[in-house]
Amino acid sequence: MRNSSSHDTEVTTVDVEVKPQTSFFGRLRAYFFTGLVITAPIAITVWATYWFVTMFDAWVKPLLPAAYNPDNYLPVQVPGFGLIFALITITVIGFMAANLAGRTMIAIWDKTLYAMPVVRSIYKGSKQIFETLFSQKGASFRHVCLVEWPRRGTWSIAFISREIDGAQIGLEPGRMMYAVYISTTPNPTSGYVFFVDMADVKIIDLSVEDGLKLVISMGLVFPDRPLPPDAEANAATLRPGA
């Protein structure tokens, strides 16, 4: 009989890290969303600009004499001509309003509109808004603040419009308050106006522009501001290699 010998065999175990492979459709989806992030803002900007220009063209061009309308003698329509004409007209009206004759005409116009029962309310309200926003003597939002709304313990971004006395809105005289505006997201032109005691308002170190960006972006875009020197020093001690 043939003797059989057994040999000890050493088995080595090797740990192999298996990395998940991204599928072809997964990469396509990532490329699509990357392209969407790039192209969507451009498309929205182009669309909004085109809509704004064509809106003025639709309003102004029908009022132009035929000799001054380029669409009557050019082979193609010229977009933006109505907007340019409107800007020139508004500038000329502003120039005329700077002299005595222009101010007299505007005073007559105001007096005529104020005599109309329904029209005067619309005209007076819109005039006050535009004077506040665009007049050199007017004032826009002054500060960005936090107010507890819609309930206690919940803070919302708000914009301070002006300081008022409580007597101006039927409350006790001497009660110093803020008129604040809370805008909705993502449309900042709609919102709510509140009158809040100054002690209940926390003014934050944020520009009005950055505050609007924060509201419009639904809280996704925060301003890139450097930390104060003391906070920067404290943060540096926590960084590796600092």
C-alpha cells in the first residue's frame, strides 16, 4: 500500500474593499441636474428680460405715430424700442417737473385726480409708494430684523420700514414701535405689515439685499460674511494644524 502524506496548507485571507460603481443612468442623472443648475437661472433671466421688454413694446408701440414706429419700415420687428421710448419719455417728464412750469402742470394733474372719488385712492396710494421707494427724499427698508412670528419661539426675517409712535395707529401715545414687513417666500412682493414694540424686535447685522436673498431662496442662500475677529480666533484653534 502507498502511504499518503498530508501537507499543511497556509491560507491567507485578504480584505478587499468593494466600492459601489455608479451606474450609467446614475451618471446621466447627475449630469442632467448639474446642467439644470447652470442653465435654469440663465433661461429664467432671459425669459424675464424678454417678457419685460415685450410688455413695454405692447404698451408703447401702439401709441407711436406710424412714422416713428420702426416696425412699419423695417423687415423685422425691433424688440426693446418701446422700452427705450418709455425710458426717454419718463426722463423728459422728470426734466420738465424740475422747473416751475412742470410743477404747475403736475399740481393741476394732482388736483384733478384727487377730485375723482375712486381714482384718487388708487393714485394717492401708488404715488406714496413710488415716492417712498424711488424719491431721493424717501426711504426704503432701513434694517433687517427678527420678530417672533407666527408664534412665540419661532423667529421670522422681517424688514423695518419706519419708526412710529403708538398714537399714529390708535394706541397709547409715547409707545415707540416699528412698522415691519414680513415677506412671503419665494415672492417678496407679497407679505404682511406689523406694528411691533421696539423691545420685541431684534435687529440683525444683515443688509437688506442679503435679507431679501435669504427670503427669496427659501433659506438656502446665506450671505458669505467673514467672522468677527474674536470668533475667527476661536474657530482657528479648532482647525487641524492651526
